[in-house]
Amino acid sequence: MSRFYVTTPIYYVNAEPHLGHAYTTIVGDALTRWRRLHGDDVLYLTGTDEHGLKIRQSADAAGMSPQAFCDSIAPKFAHAWERLNIANDDFIRTTEPRHHAAVQELLQRCYDAGDIELDTYSGKYCVACEEYYSDEELLDNDHCPIHKRPVDHFEEENYFFRLSRFQDRLLKWYADHPGSIVPEFRGNEALGLIRGGLRDFSVSRTSLDWGIRLPWDDKHVAYVWFDALTNYLSATGFGDSSVDYTQRWPVDYHLIGKDIIRHHCVYWPAMLMSAGVDLPKGWAVGGWLLVDGEKMAKSTGNVVNPLDLIDVVGVDGFRYYVLAETAYGSDGDFSFDGLVSRYNADLANNLGNLAARVATVVEKKCGGIGPAPRTDSPLAEAAAEAVAATTKAWDAVAPSRALEATWGLIRATNAYLEMHEPWKSEPGSDVDAVMGDALEALRIVTLLAHPAVPATTEVIWMRLGLSGSPADQRLPAATSWGGYAGGTAVEKGDPLFPRIKS
Ligand code: MSP
């Protein structure tokens, strides 16, 4: 059995979960479910980022201790993921002891390797990014390029990670591992950052107490990004001498947003190299979901709560929208009209309509019992193409392409039915042949669409009279044409996706 380990960024608890967070988390969930269908032993990790100045300030503003503040927000993330049917295997909080141990272990290893040294930092810092900026990187009037607000000036004694020593090693590693960052243009951004020259970065603070102490100097707490990145190792048992963390590490994919490429694709691999830990096998970098051209963020005030949207289009309607609407890697524009029109077009009119008409015709013309498909069905080729293209796209972490390929089979099957119009024919072998083919195509669609719309595909599976759930099937074998034997009672049920009037 192969192992598959995939992570989302851990989300800052200064904000409540919004559409931007839900986006990456749903992509990770769908990818996870795709791998599970192939029998992989999957570890899907998400969690919350709870240390650092930003959280400290948010806790102060709320009049709470930082721990109590984190304890009040972290469950909201866990709850949102439950509502969105996210099948994460673990939820890590950076205030947990297991994480504490891992951070100290990683710091100590980098320190022992001679890559962490004491120095003085003097410069600009954006608290919202938890990131240092040089003058050239800032907008006019010393404003942060991401948050468009003034940065702070800092001067203090810090430990520094000697990132500048890693430029050649990183470039060589990426040259030896082509395609490890997808999509490719995001990989080029990472290489551009490395080629542009690497500055040492501070890994500790003395002016802040909300963090993890350096094991060799307890006046300092770890820089929040050093702390946060280590979560991916903490969940594997790194830092616990009784556990072999390499059973899970290296990770297959870190899913991240384009704003955190530098941390994940430059800092993180250098930290791991220094500590003698294997590098990740892959990174999949997503763009932003924009509202009126702006990144959705608490600081911009344009936050959309995903839980409000599922009241309108349902959990699967919402999941489908975020996966299908935007090519992973590129920015996407969120709009309520876009959400509703995609729901109506792809779910109500395509998938929902196919499931309903297949069941209706089987009921009326085949006595409610599904006929077997033909081995030489004209739909068999469309199905094989859909399976191949869907697989290729999921393997490249391209959900919108995967769904496009799967929906190609839905469209082909609807067109096939429209061509033969079995609803107009007398019952008999011609109708049986067409309906057997349509049932088999729908069964294959159900498997391919399962990662995106898990609850709906379970219902369709059941209505087809198939036993178990799509999740119990093993791909690729289960998607071979002819898997449906016929003879099951097919049930119509309520519309899966009632049309929404905008
Ligand atoms: N805590 C850090 C990550 C540490 S990982 C070791 C952080 N947190 S965040 O909550 O601000 O953002 C987490 C992720 O959500 C980032 O990848 C970011 O790109 C993504 N998104 C936040 N808003 C987003 C959109 N509006 N659209 C898409 N993704 C966005 O950064």
C-alpha cells in the first residue's frame, strides 16, 4: 500500500474561517479522497497557527490571554471543516506539546549545524504578514505590499538562520527535482526568489513571550514562521524519540497559497537541509480567491463565510464550485452569481438531470430494474477517456481540469440519451441497451466525482442499487467499463440539486 501525506497551511486564529481558507482545505480533502479511492494510506493534516505577535495583539484586543483566545477560535476551524465534510486525519495546533517538542528539536538541529547565529536585527516588519521587509519591497510610505498598511520598525537582538548559505544548494536541489512545485509557473516564482539572492532571516524574538523558547537560550522565543512550518513534521512524530517520523515523512504535497511561497519553498527546504531532514516531495501552490479584485482577508473586510454559502447551494454545491471554478494556481474571482450559475449549469442541469432522467426511464420502461450495459457500448470510449483525463489531472493537483474531464462523460451520456430518446420508445431490448449504457456511465461518473461531491455520489450509488459506497471501491479497476452487472432496483428519489433562481 502506498502512503500519501498532504497538508494545508495552518490558519492564523486571528480570523474566523473564511472562503479563502476553505478553498485550500477543500482541495486537500478532494485530493485525499482521490488517493483513498486508490487504496493509499493517507494522512491529511490541517490545523491552526497560534503563536506570534499577530495573535498576541488579537488576544490583547479581545481582553483575553493568548491561550484562552486561541482556545476560543481553533474549534471554529475544526467545526467549519466538519460542516464542509473535510476528512482530515489530524488537526494540529501549534500550542500542543507534540509541536513544542518538534520545534525545539528542529531549532536545536539547525543550531548544532552552525546555521543559527546571534546578531542584531534592525528593520521593517509587517505584523499581519509576520514578515520582515526591505525598503525596496515596501510600497510608498513604508506600506506592506500585501496588506497595504504601515509596517513597524524593529531593532533587537535576534538569532538568525543563515539562509544566504543555501542559495546554491537550493538551486541544485530544485534542478534535480523538476516539477516538484506545481503548477510550473509557481515553481518559477520560487526559483526567481532564490536566484534573486537570499537574506538571512531572524528566527527568534526577545520582545515577545507568546511562542516556543529556544532550547539553548530561553530569553528568546522562536519566530512564528519557524514555529509554524515545523507543524508538518510535528504531526509525523518528529521530536518524539519513541516514534519513527520517517514512516510519514517526507510529505507528498504541501498545499499553499501563492503568498507563502517564500516561506514554504525557500525557508522551509533550507531549514530541513540544515537539520538533515529529507525535503518535501511536492508543493502545490494555489492562487487567491478575490472579491472585486481584492484578496479576501480579514484586514480587507471582504470576508465571505463559507458556512453561509452552504445554506444556499449545499455542501457539495459549494465544494464543487471552489474546485471547478478556478484553475488551481491562478487567482479566481468569487461572486455569488458565479456560484449560483455554476450550480445550475453543472449540478442541476448536468449531473442532477442525468441521475434523474436515468432513474425515471428505468422506472417507466425497464420496470425499475437496471439493465446491464453492452460491452461494445459507444459510451465505453468516452468513459475510458474521462477516466484517463481525470486521473492525470488529479495527479497534477489540477481539480478544475479533473472535474472538466469527469463532466465530459456526463455531457456525453446526456447527449447519448438525447440522441436515442429512450423515453419515447416502447420497452424492449433497444431501450434496455441504451439504459444499461447510461447506468454504467453514471456509475463511473459517481466514482470519478466522489472526491469533489462525496455526499451526493453516495446517494447516487445507493439509488443505483449498488452496495457499499463509492469510497469502498478501488480505482482504477472499479472504473473499467462493464463493472455494472445490471439487475439492481434503481430508485428515483428527490432531485439531487434543485435549480436555484438567482
Ligand atoms: N499561518 C500562516 C501559514 C503557516 S503554514 C506553516 C498563514 N495563515 S493564513 O490564515 O493567513 O493563510 C493561510 C492560507 O490561506 C494561505 O495559503 C493563504 O494563501 C490562504 N488564503 C487566505 N486568504 C485567501 C484567499 N482569499 N484566497 C485563497 N487563499 C487564501 O498564512
